[in-house]
Amino acid sequence: AFLISNLFASRERHELLSRQATELRSATQRLEASLRNAAAMNTRLNQSEVRYKGLVDAQGDAIFRRDASSRLTYANEAFFKMFGIDPQRALGYPFAPELHPESRAPLFGSFAALEKSNRARYDQHVRTAIGWRWISWEDYAVRDKHGRLVEVQSVGRDITERKALEDALTEARDSAEAGSRAKSGFLATMSHEIRTPMNGVLGMGRLLLETDLKPEQRTYAEAITQSGEALLTLIADILDFSKIESGTLTLD
């Protein structure tokens, strides 16, 4: 009976150990599967981060983030290249580009301005690694899950060539307007100057027609008067044209 009792006890321990071993293998398999899933997820996250970083760094625009103290928290390669600064010496420190002495643009959009509006745009004339350049900035508000503004992301694009073209177009427009004003002034002056002696010619022609003239002489005098009146009408039209250009014509 003692041997039978020990046999049953040994069998129960064996079955218990077998169940524990099975559970241990099952737990090990689940743990290994979890580790594989975690490794795969980590790999995907790393790949996604690499793709995101490559995408951001490949942008021609300068992209950076700053906190409420204007300290850099992130920047892409285009930003560091644009301003010629070392990433290791820039991240974690305040950043402010040097504005042109004649620039009236704000240094950067303030946090207070982005509290109500999540976006702000402005142009700056700043010193870069290749000299003074015009940069068009667009600021975006970065908020936490509670909606609090924690950072500002800025995207800057070099618009120096566009600014130069705009300045050239403005100069050409001003020059054209000045030329138009000069032409209108010349037409008005010329019309007045010609109309004065023309009135004298017409007056003398009418007086001449009131004298005793031979038929042939009267024909000549009438031709002079009619031609003068036609020329005076033309001069008046030219004067009206100059008034139209200058915006001083009064319509009846």
C-alpha cells in the first residue's frame, strides 16, 4: 500500500510538472511572439522615422521648431545650411537671425499671436550663410493633447529672386506712370499754348470777312476761318484727352 501511494504521488507530481512545463512553453512562445511583434513594430517605427527625416531634410525650405523661450528643439538640414550653423551648437539654444538694418519685419511671430490663430505669415530680410536674403516665413502652432501651445514650427522659403522681380516691376510701373503724367502734362500745355494764338487767327479771320473783299479774297478768308475752327476743335479734343488721362475731365 505504501508503494502504491508513493507511485500515485509520483505520477501526480509528474503530471503537475508536465502541465507546468507545457504552460511554461506556452508562455515562452507568447513572450517570443510578443518580442517579435515589438521588434517588427520598432523596425517599422525606425523606418518611418528615417523616411520622415529624409523627407523633411530633402525639402528646399528651412524647417525648425522653437519653444516659448525661442530655443531650437528641431531643425532640418536646409535650415542649418541656410544659416551656416552647427546642429550640435544650435539645438537647445535660442535662435534669432540677424535682421537687415532697413528691415521693418517682426523678428518672429510671438506665441501670443498664435494663441488665437494657428498660422502666421511674414517676410524677413535676414543675414544667411550666403549674404542678405529675403525669407518668407510661415508659422504653425504646435499644441499638446490638452490644446496648449507648446512649440511653434516655422517654414522658411528664400524669395530673394521674387522680391527683386517685384522691385523691378514696381520701378517699371512707377517709370511708366511718370512718363504718362509727363505726356498728359505736355498735351495739356501744348493744347493751351496752341489754342491761344489760334483764337487770334480766327478772330482776325472773322474781322477780315466783315470787310469789303473781292469774291476770290472772301473764299480764301472763309477757308482760313473754317480750317482754324476745325483745328481749334481738334485742339479741344486733345485737351479733353489729357484731362481723361489725368482723371480731371468733368462730364456734362
